Amino acid sequence: MGTVTVGQENSAPIDLYFEDLGSGDPVVLLSGWPLDSRSWEPQVHALLQAGHRVIAYDRRGFGRSSRPSSGYDFDTLAADLDALLRELDVEDVTLVGFSLGTGELARYIGTHGTQRLKACVFIESLAPSFVKSDENPAGVDEAAVAAVQQAILDDRFAWLTGLLGDFLNLDEYLGKRVSEETVRNAWNAGAEASPIATWACVPGWLDDFAEDIKRIDVPTLILHGTADRVLAIDGHGRRLHAALPDAHYVEIEGGPHVMCVSHAAEVNRELLAFLREPARVQAAS
């Protein structure tokens, strides 16, 4: 456990909290929004047991990291990731991003390249773009982003309850694949996040990662759930695979958005298999 300083706001440093566990080939976990690194609990044990060094960190504003009032754009979040990797001086890293974390992953590669990377994994990918379009009719526009931000301002805790319902398809999976206690833990993590950070990350949904993913030249795994109600599989998982046709692409049947929790066994099986035998990919021209 430790921290790395990535900036300063007024009288206080901006520190990222991280945990650096185990030994072996390093795997860095980039969590989703509005959760933090603790959401990777179903994967950390499996990765350690498979002989990996596991590095999980909380992005600024979330978990045990500092809570500044700015820096929630993808350029800054990717710079924070770069600072962490440089501070730990790790090489041959596999970056594993989930949801918003896939945006950080894509922007990191687009800005900093793949010199430190061995492979990358996109789980419920935000890339190529969450913007509503003919290719992604279930995406968002500026009005949708504004509505989410207003809901956060009006009653962040009630909004969070509804969000988790869609994240985990609780109408189908509560009491089956997801316990009430697990939902409560996720709600607590989201509630503990900085209100400013929770609100400020939302405009990033309008970012376009098409140019970023063109720089991917390392082995890549794409995992997407067929029942994701947040990032529709046609507009995201399948579309990212079309842009990276040589990537290893797996659809998890019935997987909701947070399938790393509800379908942990299936996700872990595919993740560990990829880490054992990654294959190189090249972006489509």
C-alpha cells in the first residue's frame, strides 16, 4: 500500500492510493466509475493465485485517493496513470480497464504509447465512443450527460441506487448472482466518492477514442457482456472488435455491466487464459 503524488491543489498534494501485491508479471487494474479499486476484489485473488503481481489504484476523487476539484478529464486521468507506472518503474505491464477505466487505458496508449505494456484488456469498453450515432444508437449526447449530472446534483444517493440496478441487472440477478450485501458494498463505495469527482467525470462520456485505439499494437483482449444495459454490446464491444479485428474477443452470455462481480468466474477464466497466452494484434487501418 502506498501513494504517488500527481499534482497539487492549493495547500494539499494530489495523491493516488495504490496497492502493489504479489510478484510475477505485473497487472494494473483500472476501475470503473463511480467505484474504486476495491471493486476488483473478485479478480485480485485469482490473479495472485495465478502468479501475477497485482497493482490496483484509486483514481483521483475516488476510494482512498485525494479529492481535488479538477482533473477528471481523460487526458489528466491518463497522465495520472502514467505517473503511477513511472513511479513504480514497471515494464511489460498488462493494463486491465473496466468501463471508465477503458477510457483511461485507451487515452494512455494514445498519448504515451505502449513502451511499458505487454498487453491490454478492455472489459465493458467505453471505446471507441459512447456518443450517440448511427453506429451506437444507444449512446449518449450532451442532453443525456447534462441530465445525469443534474440527477447527481439533485440526489446523488438516490441516483446511485438506480445506477447500480442497471449496472448489475438487479431485477434479474439480485439474490441469484448478486447478493444484497454486495450491492450494499458497491453503494457504499459510490457514496463515499467525491461528489465533485462523480459529477465531473460524466462529460468524458462524450470523448472519442478512435484515434487512441489506432496506437494499440500489443496483445489485446476485449470482454463484453451480452446483457450490458449501460454500454450496449453492439455499440461498444462488437464495435471495438471491428476496429481491432485481431484482438481476442469474448462475449459473456448474460453479463451485465458489472459482470466482473456477477459473472466473476467467467471473466476470470477468460482473463487468466489470455494472460497465459496473449496474441499480438494490429488496429484496422
